[in-house]
Amino acid sequence: MKIDILKIFRTGLRIILFYSIMCVILFTYIIILTVNDTPVEVNAGKIGDLELYTEDFDPKIGYWGGVEFSFEIPEHESIDKWIEYYTTTGKSGLLQTLERGLIYRDFIRARIEEKNLPKELLFIPFIESSYRNTAVSRSGAAGLWQFMESTSKGYGFEINSWIDERRDFWKCTDAALDKLEYNYEYFGDWFLALAAYNYGKRGLSNVIERTGINDYFELLDKGYLPEETQRYVPKFLAIMQISIRPAKYGVDISSVDNSMSWDRVKVNGMVDLKIVSYLSGIPFNWLEIGNAELNQSHTPPYMDEYWIKIPEMYSTRLREVINDNKFDLAKIGEHIIGEGDTIYSLSNQYQVNAHLIQRVNPGIDIHSLNVGDVLQVPIINVADNSINVTIINKNS
């Protein structure tokens, strides 16, 4: 039998080469596992706006979408206590509140980025109102960011029987971020700025002046802060860490998704949101949520223009209705002038501002009414059988 020495030699080389490669791979893998037994975080680029990172646990993108914090977080037992609570007993409440906040998350995030402020401020409404825009505290603070009536007027909010702009999420978000930015510029520290948002700038300033301490956690440890303010910052820091790094704390927020974007559309004169909903097909509940500052279903009759807030997916539809001059966007009734009728008596009868009646009847001298004249009257909140309430077709 003839033996092919060359063939045996080649086969042996292949076997040796194969096992050599496997040994190198195995050795490299062992080095990777053992070279460092401490958690390491590495930024590994981006996909769109989402930062990619690796950790010693399963990486998941958090509520914001990144893993870096804007300021150093101290180790403190008060923070640990709230982390323990929100990862155990309070976990379901945490997830429910984060889900509720999806309505406003992208809007608030965009305003924070526009003002170049710490992204973590997104979680202040979590503590203030649980992301409920209609929330009212026992002390009377209202809205997503919980403004008191006494302080809100300094930010130009209107509060009357028609409207409470503390519930205007667009305006109050801008005002709250301005307030937080001012606090930071005044105190030079974000933890003190947050404490002042809760306690008040004057109250915190008095404590700092009296004690000579300008460190939040030192003031906390020595008991110089009110009980609510003692909880405020640690609770905020706990929620912030869990929400931004959920996997680290064993919290799955993958179900908390599908945030929305908002738009504003300007309308002229009084507009009834129920009629807007009817004509446009936009669900009325979204008009209610977006314009929760309105005490009734229509915009204030004394305002010549108003910005209606609407989910961006409906903004084109709303603009089409507004630009279509075929219909009035408010309930308009007709009143036949009788003996003794004046513009002021009609104003009292139908609880409508006299100026508004004049505005919807531009061709009539309201100071010289004639019996039998027909006036158009905006219908706001009075049910009266003497008025023919219609949505008037302007082309009829």
C-alpha cells in the first residue's frame, strides 16, 4: 500500500491550525471576563437621538433616552430610601405616573433642550402633580408644575371665571423652567434651586442666611428644612435615576412608550371646542386635555385671538377647519329685538359681554336698536328657549 506522506502532513497542519485558533479565542474570552470585575460604562455612539451604552447589566434605554446625568449625584441614605420604595412598593405607581407623563414628555423635553437646562428637570412634574395637568394641591397650587395664584400672576397667567392659565401646560412649562433657571442663577447650585422651587426662594434664602450653610444635604442632615422640602430633592433624584437607568434597578419601562408631539393653532374670536371637534372629527377629549386651562368648552369671549393646543397629528385637520369660512366656530343664536331691549340688557340676559355682541353684529348700530331687528348672539352658558341656537352656515 502506497502512503501519501504529503497528504498526511497537510491534514496534520490543518488540525494543528484549527486547535491553535480555538485556543486563542478561548484565551481572549477569558481575559475579557477576568481583566476587570467592576462595572464599566462605555459610550458607543448613537442611533438618531438614542445613546448606545454597555453596562454590567442588560442595557435598556430609559425614559429620557440616555445614561449620563447633568450633575453629580451624592450618596445619601435619603436618596437610597426613595430608590428602595420606587423599585418595590411604589414600582406600579412609578410606572403609571411615567405612562401618564407621556402626554407631555416630548414637549417638556424639547423646551428643556431649547433653554439648555438639565434634562432631568423633566421629572419635576412627576413630584409636583404626578403629570396631572388638572391637579390642585391642598394649598391651592394648580397645574402640571403647581403654581400658586399669588406667584403665577408674576408670569403673566390669567385666572378668572373663563380661564386658569396655571393649567395651560405650554405656558406653565415655560414659566416653570424660567423659574428654575432663575433659582439656579441665584443660588449657584441645582439642588438648592430645586429646594427653592418647593420651599420658595425667600424661605430658603432666610434659612441659608440664618445658618450660614449653603449645601442642600447639609441643611437636610441638620434638620433646617421643612419636612416637604427634605423629601423633595431626594425623591426627585431617586425617580430621575430609576427612570433614566431602569435596567440598573431592575425596572422594566419598555411599556412606557409612544409619547406625542404638540402644536398650537391660532384662532380669531371665540371658538367652541365642541363645534371644532364636530366639524373636524378631532376627538373632543384631546381638545380638552390640550386646553385644560379653559373653564368651559369655549375660548374666553373677550380674547380677540387664542392659541388652541392640539396633538400634532391633528394640527392639519384643525387648520383646515379654521381656514374654512363656511361655518362659525361658536354657537350663534338669533334674538329679535323687542320693546325696551338694549345691548346691555341683552348682555345681562345671555351673560355675554356687550363688546362681543357688537363684534358679531358689525352691520348694526347696537346703540340704536329697532324693534324687529335680528341680532346674532353668541351662546355661552345660558339655556333659553327664546333663542334659536344654530351653527350658522355663512353661505346660507
